[in-house]
Amino acid sequence: MPSSLITIGLIAGGGLLGILVIAVAVRKVRAAWRNSLLGVISQGVKDEIRQGKVGPEDLKFDRSMLQSPKSVSDLSETLIPRIGRDFPNLNITEMQSAARAVLLKSFQLQMEMTTPTNGDTIDRIERELCDCGIGVTRSLCQNLDQKIGGARAEGRTLIYRDVSVHKGGINEYKKTASTVEITFQYSLQYLQYQERNGKFISGNRAAPTQARYNVTVVNILDASRLAMEDTKGVGFNCPHCGAAVKHLGNDICPYCGTAIQTVDMRVWLVDKLLEL
């Protein structure tokens, strides 16, 4: 065999061997990449794109999409002394913390109870909200149940992710003929969107939504007068001697000793969650 053919054969064989070596090396690099943390994340993103769980809005995030936190109308400095005069034994800090917990729990329940296979009832809503350290009204539970039921009927899952509260304060203190109400206001942010069958249908999964909520806590003074609510602030008087009742939490008139049925200090209930 001519030496030139041998040389060509050796070169060709060496080239094929080189190609095989490179191919093996590439496969090893790819395998190492797939097993690395970044590789796992990359594959996860590809899978979610293929399944419709990630959309274009998730891949085009930039800082210009960030919104500033919403402000809070905090009148605590003015209202706390007024509340303290009426209810000297009320722990307003504890109440504010419990009201905040009810708001956050409501987001969690909406997520969990709008999953396609979930069959929980209004009783679960009431039970879990009451675990936040304060009672809730039946009407609040019914409103949440209706929102959850409407989403379920349309096959929608309500998503609230990465919820965080910026700040909060007392926004309003109101006394009427039948109730006493304390309204707390909270500024918060979350990723809020909706899915159907695991696929994104609306909302924003890329940038946090800034929101502001009022949480109203109520104590019913006179259930018989609640249907004829007087929007004017009222005073409270002893039914026997007519003396003004200084502290609404008192159960004994300080002047004549008559038992007074005013506010039951144990029955403060979260009545409304209102997004502003």
C-alpha cells in the first residue's frame, strides 16, 4: 500500500477518534449540566413553559415593572387614646396582629380551596380564620365562600404567592347605636394571578402587585337595633339612672351599681376584608 494512502488512513482514523472523543466529552458536559443546580432549574423552566405554567410575562421582567408600596392612612396616634378611654382593658396591639393574621389566612384559604379536587366547606373557613386569635362573623365567611365557589365553578385557581405586609395602622374608630367598629389598614404585596388546570390565565406572575386592605373588627352592642343602623356616633347611658357610661367595657354603672349590658369584651369579630 502506498505510503500516502497509509498516511491518509491514519489521518482519517485520527479524525474519527477525535470526533468520538469530543462527542463523549460533550455528552459528559451535558450530563454534568443537567445534574447541576442551574441545569435542574433550566430544565424546570423549560418544562413549565411547555406545560403553560410559565408565560412570556415571566421571562421579560425588569425593574420598571416594580410598583411602589401603597401608603397607609394611619390614625393610630389619634385613635388609640379614644379607644383606650372606652376600652381600658383592650389590647389593641394584639387585636391588630390578629386582624392581620385573618387577612393573610384568607389568601391562603382562597388558594387551597380553589384547587380542582378540593371539596372544603364554609365551616373550614370559619374554623381556620378563628384560629388566628380572634373571632370572625358568619357574613365574612359567607363572602369568602362565595368568592371561592365562583372561582371553582369556572375552574379557576386563585393564586397569592410571596405575600408580605409593608405596614399597618388604625384607620377608623366608629361607634353607632348598635356596634363599635375598629378598622385597621394594611399595605402589602403579593404575586397574584389565576390558573385553570394548572395553566396561567390572568394576573401577573413576574412583578409583585401592591395592594391596600381595610380589615374591620366589630363588636355588636345591640343586635335588635342592628337592622336600623344609625350612622351617627352615640353615647351610652345607664338604663337605670341615666348616667353616662365612661368605659364601654364596664358591666356595672359606677354611679348606681346597676348591671349594664354593653359591649362583651370577649366578642370582637373580624367582619370585613376590603381591598381599596
